[in-house]
Amino acid sequence: MYQNVTTVAFYDTLGIDATRYMCMQTELTTIAMSADMVSKFVTTKKSDAAADEVKMSKVKNLIIYEDEIDDKIVADAKEADLKIWHMNALIEAGKLAKDGGATDNQPASEDVYMFSYTSGTTGDPKGVKLSHKMVIQAGAAVQSRLLVPMTEDDSYCSYLPASHSFEQAVFAVTLVYGMKCGFFAGDVQKLTDDLAILKPTIFPSVPRLYNRIHDKIKAKFDAATGIGGWLARRGLNSKMDYLKNGSGLKHSIYDRIIFKNARDSLGGNVRCMITGSAPIAGNVLDFLKVCFSCDICEGYGMTETCAGSVLTKEGDPQTGIVGGPLQNVKLRLKDIPEMNYMHTNDIPTGEVYFFGSSIMKGYYKNEEKTKECIFDGWLASGDVGAVLPNGALKIIDRAKNIFKLSQGEYIAPEKLENVFVQSNWGSQVWLYGESLRDYVIMFIVAEPAAIKQWCEKKGLTGEWASHLENADLKQAVCDDLWALADTNKFNPLERPKQFMLLADPFTIENDFLTPTMKMKRNVAKVKLEKQIDDLYKAKPMIPTCK
């Protein structure tokens, strides 16, 4: 960043095709990687050369962090026209260069410091051009939402991928305000050990981890028995009432005897928590606020907007919203008549558009995709929002990924999935429908704990996964799904008439998810083609209460 070098961020889980594409488009010359990834990269470049491919031909240097590497890999790299540099040796070479008169090449505000590639659910990844000005202004704007400004006395633990726009935004904040940044040891399973050492004051994270923390703590409360269990649940309920009544997040007694372990798990000094990158359920946020005696600000944005562009104000008791636009961003809504999202509704709704100094100017070498999302300087987000009377934005749907059923009714799957995933029976859901069908179906990644508990009550033995087709189990899940649909006032066509419980989760490794944890809907359709046909051939299910 300091030397005005434009970097390209890679995810560890990035597929080889996407890696080739990014190398070709950016004409990368140097890549830094851990030694265990060198062999795969060298093999790929050699196979490309053998096939007369030029996608990786510009890459000449690999920088590794370890001191030792297998001699055969070094030889193979040389054969592939690659030179391997050790980080320590590179640092020494840099010192010699400076002593030899090398000058600094400081950047201008509009210079691009990073191409951050968005892993689209379809097609090649798109390179977002992030300039120094964009990122610094996005980081600076966060300060206006906090009750206590961030200073050099604050610190946070960096453990999200450096290629993630949320992490880039948080790191930019540390540069603006001089906060300390501690880098975790590399194992998320041991993150609490790192937090115990660093004792951060700010804790940014993503819903995926927050949900795990929630489930783990809640399981302990549910399993607690005797007077300890009674006291724990009494303390939890009491603090929940405090929260709903606007009486704050702290309790002089319960915080010391019930919730101290929760706070200590984050190092004991956290005063502000932030969530972003994906939706999170309001009940999860309330539960965690109470357990950690700490506010959690929810943000919303995109890689194209330098991550956080909208953020709740610290101390706001309302959940399910993402707050108002930060001071570096303008926001407006575009009508979507076919979905009845209109700015003239009692609560204005429509597709969210962004404008401002931290909004990207376009995708790198991709004018076609740029024209699809930028109009007169305004960026189309693809998300549907509602602007509440107090000015807060609430994300309610997706403008993209909608499909039409044979009745002509539009269905927005992500809106429905965000509700159905709240069922205790599943941890992930994928809703499917098409214009030749008259109802939707759903695939649910089963929650092992819930299935095991149900099997025990029914006296069923064997592996829990062997009972996923049990008719009674499916009926219980069906009843729960329709209860959620009733609560959220879904119309009849928004309720799945058939579903399948899956034992294996949707992951990056099995290609159901992008590196940013978004569902690859087109891939899922191909992978589950037979199961889709089977579900539509089966008799539609209805809840027992109907």
C-alpha cells in the first residue's frame, strides 16, 4: 500500500479456473503464498504451458513465508519459469535496495491499492477497483456511528480473510484512527486463545461465527440443571427484559455470576461488536448482546462499496435493521413494480442504489458488467430495502435471483430462505422453483443435534442421518416450516410443498458456496437435478394442522 503497489487478493479456496482468470486479467507477476500451495500452482502453470495456455504466463515470482521448501519443487518451479523467494531474503534485498538509493513511491488518493474479486454465483469473478481514497473514507465514516470514538487505545483481532472486503474495511479503520491490530495464529478453532492474549476492545465478526457462538452458549443454558440452571435462565430472561425496555445491557449481579465466562471468551475487554457480510437473525443478536453485555452494530454494504456503507448506531435497541447510510454515502430506492416494491408504498421499498466517494467506479477490464450495475454514477446493489420512518434501512429481499412460477407469481427465494433457516431442524436451506412448476420445493441441511434428539425420543437407533427420510420426522419439519410461514404471513405459493433433508452441508469445498459463502444456485440446480425431479414427482406435503 505504501509503495503504491496494486495487490490482488486470493481466497485459499479459490478454484483453479478463477485463479487462472484473475492471473490473466491482472497480468500478475508476483504471488505470495504458503509453501504447501506452491506445488499445486507450479503444476498448474506447467500444464497451462504444455497446453499453450497463456493465463498464468506473466507470473514469474513466488514469495513463500517458510525458510525451507523441497528441492524438487524448486526445480519444478524453475522449469515452469518461476523463481521462488523466501520472505526473509526478500526483506534483506529490500534493505539493500534502500541503501542503494531506491526511492519511495507513495500513492495518490485515486490510485488503486487492491483488486478485490467478487466470487459471483455465475460466470467469471469480477475485479472491484478499490482506491486508497475509497477505503480510507469508508473507514473514517464508521466513527460517526459509535458512542465512544475509536482511538489508539483500541485494538481488534484480525482473523477474517484479508481478501474479504469486511476485513479490509476494518483494517482501514485501524489505519485512520491508529488502533492496534493483532493477527490471529491461523486456527479459527483456537481463536479464543488469541483473544485471551490480545484482549481486544473491538470485535468485528460475521454471522457464521456469531451463530456458532450463539448455539454453543444457548446449548449450555438449555442443558443446565438444578439451581444453577434456574439461576442462569432467570438471569437471561431478566436481561432480555432490560434490553427490550431500553434499560441497558448490563446487570450488576448477573454479569458477574452468569455471563462473565462469555465476556472472558472474547478477552474480557470488548466494548463494541460489529457484524456484517450477511444477514443475522434478530433473536441471535439480542441473545449475544445480553450474554456479552455489549452492543452489536450491524452493517450492510458490498465489496463494490468498500464493505460498510450503512450501519446501525451504537445503542440502538432495534434489531432486523442495518441502520442509516454513513456520511460518505447517498442512498436511494428504485421501484420494482413486478414485485410490488415501490417508493410510494406506506413504507417506501425498492432496490437499494448507492452513490458516494467510496463507491467503485467500475470493474477492472469489464465494461459490460460495469454497465449492468452502474447508472449515472449510482451503483445498483441487487438488494431490496425498506426505509423505515426513522430513516433506518431494512434489507427485505433480493432484486436478483427471483423466478416466476407457472401461475405468474414472482418468488424471491432469499427472502424466504432467511426465514426458513431459523427453523431448529436445519442449518442451511436452498429454495427452488421454476416457471414450469406451480409450487416451490426446498433442500434443508439437517441440524444433527435436533435430529438426534428427535430420534432418541422416538426410540430410533443407528446413525441420525439414516432417519432423514422418516415420514414422521418430515412431518414434524413440515409443521415447523409452515408455522414460520404463518408467523411471517407468507402467501400459499411461498410455502414449500416438498423438501428434502440433507446430511452433508453446503460448503465451498463441494462447490455449493462461493468463497464469500453465497449459494451457487446454478451449480446446486445441476448437482441436485435428480433430487429436484424426485421431489416434484412426490405427493405435496401439508402440515398436520391444515
